[in-house]
Amino acid sequence: MTSKMIKKLLFIVTVLFSIPVMLHAAGPVSRYGQLQVKGTQLCDSNGQPVVLRGVSLGWHNLWPRFYNAGAVKELTDKWHATVIRAAMGIKIEDNYLENPEFALSCMEKVINAAIKNDVYVIIDWHAHDMYTDKAKEFFGSMAKKYGKHPNIIYELYNEPINDSWEDLSKYAKTVIDEIRKYDSDNVILMGCPHWDQDIEKPQAAPIQGVSNVMYTVHFYAATHKQWLRDKMHAAVQAGLPVFVSECGGCEASGDGKLDADEYHKWIDQMEADKISWVNWSLSDKNETCSMLLPRAESTGNWTPDLIKPWGKLVKEALLKYGNKNH
């Protein structure tokens, strides 16, 4: 065998052995591509079911220090998150309405990092009240800037409280139409009344004339138990595409008991129904639902002694399920 033939053979062997490594190293966007909604199911570009599992950052105006590329990379590489949620605050001080430039700078750091790290990112309008004109303007600008990227998921309204589903449907249709001027296919999430618990209302009257839209349920396991799991499951059985864009293992206040047993029951139900789920939140507040201690660095390298009990529970769940397709 000549030297040239040996080199060629070694090259072929090297390529063959490196294929599994490359496949394993490929991020979720490379694996799944352009997401789409088929029936009740989030699917990849080939129409196969996909379940995204990840972490929501806390309010940008309360924990801006975690809105950086290092945090996104840590969650993607070491926690196996396949989706990151960037929660742009529309309430509390220094919010988007009061300081849009700062809000956009925070959001864009996370969005750009998600694109670089080959992970999906939810652009979350983190509001409890309706601001139709402002939301329309914001999402139009986001779609114009980022709509070409398959990484993007839009969340139009975090947790409506007192709005009727009729009014929410009109709001959603207005904002969706604006997004679709610039982005014809990325997935859109829409909240439902009563902190995203009244999922039976969109089940009875889904938004008409739209595509690639899903409806969100939020739960906190120590408060929201089998009754809400039953409503969510019934909505899926009735044909509604559902996405859990925020969840926690504690009480609805964000504090109180961490109920690991109920949280695992939720995971079992979501996995059975092939529903994507995102955990709240990457923050360092002195409350149960915050994942990190205040002395944790903002850019990652979070050793076990820096991760609070809820963060450890989330990381454990993501490492177990994060690389499964469904």
C-alpha cells in the first residue's frame, strides 16, 4: 500500500469516527431546524415531534447581570437546555416601557448568544397587562431583525390576569399579523387568562387564521397540582397545541415549599403529552424559585455549592431529558 493510499485510508477512518462526535456536538437548532406546529405537536423541520426543555432567565430589569453570552453557553453546554427564555420585564422599575434601550440591549445579548450557541430562544413579553400598540411595535422590530433565524420563538403575553379570552384573541391576532409581515414561520406562543391557567378558554375558541401558534400553561408545582394537569391534558386531547413556557417546583408566589414530588408528576405528564417545558428562573433572589446564590458569577461556571436546591432539581431534570427528541 502506498503512502498516498495510507493517508487516504486514515482520513476516511478519521471522518467515520468523528461523525458520532459531530452529531452529539450539534446543537438543538442544527438537529431540529425550523420548528413547526402540526396538530397539537411541536415538530422539527421534517415533521417529527420535538420537546424543548430549558430555563427562563429572570426579569431583565431585576437580574440583568445574567443576560450575557456566558450564561447562555453554560445553560446550553452544561445543563443541556435546548431553549432559553429571555423575560423582558414590562412591569416593576426600569422596565421596557420606561427604558427600552436598556431592555433591548439585554435581550439582544441573549438572542445573539442563543443563535451563536445553536439553541432556541423565547423572546418573552413579560407582562401582566395588555399594551397592544407597544407589543405590536416591539415584536415587529424583533421579527424584522431576527425572523430569518430558526432559533426564534415569540411569546406574546407572559401571564394575563384579568383580560378576557375574547380580548386576548384580538390582541394576539394584531401582534401575530405584525410578526408575519417579516417572519412567516417561526413559532409563536400566546398566554391565556388567569396567569396561564384557563387553558380551556383557547381550547374552546382558538385564534383563527393563524399558523405555528401554541398556547401556554404556567404552573408552580406546590400550588398547581392534578387539577391543572388534568386541564392541560384535556386541552391537548381536544387538539390544542400547548407549551409550558414557565414552571417552578415551589408555590405560585415563587417562594415557600419546594415540592419535588409534584414537580416530577408534572414532568411525567408533559413528557407523556410531548409538551415542551421551561423552568423559572435563572436569578439569585432569596426565594425558592431562584436557581443561584448571589455569589454565583454572572457568566457561568456554577459549581454545585453555588446552585440552590431548585436549580439542582432543574439541572438534574434537564440532564435526564434535555437531549431526547421527545
